[in-house]
Amino acid sequence: MIRHTVVFCLKYLTGSVAEQTFLNAALELVRIPGVEHFECLRQISKKNAFTFGLSMEFADVQAYAGYCEHPEHTKFVQEHWLPGVSEFLEIDYTPME
């Protein structure tokens, strides 16, 4: 199992149409085959400056690779992520045995 997580800040004003458009597009990632336990999250800790997070799981490396290469994912990255995200941190986990 792989848990793919990313925390990020958007370039858009809080509550703006642009922010909501981005988040709505992110929610569509759940439709990509192989995505399990998808969550779109609002970050609330004062310990860092990130404002949102995405978390999802994949059964294995092949499912994760399929997601990364899927046309809907690459479209999201080009149309929403690259123009809309000001900074991010991506972390991918596997359970410790």
C-alpha cells in the first residue's frame, strides 16, 4: 500500500471562485482508477503555513504509477496545479513492516 499525501498553499484569495474551482477540480481526482481513501483537507495547525492537503491510497506501486500517468491527473496538474499552487510538500508513505 502507498499513501500519497501533499500539503499546499494556493495563489488564490481565501473563499474566491478561483480557490473553489481548484478544489472542485481536485475532488475529481477520486475518479481515477486505483485511487482509494481519497480526502481533500483543510489544514488547521498553526505549526506550518500550508492551507490544504490531499491524501489518497493505492494498493501498490503499479496503481500509483497508473494514477501519476493517467490523463486526468496530468490534465489537473497542467490546468490547475501548476498555475494555482504557490508552494507544496509531497510525501508518499508505505507501512513499516
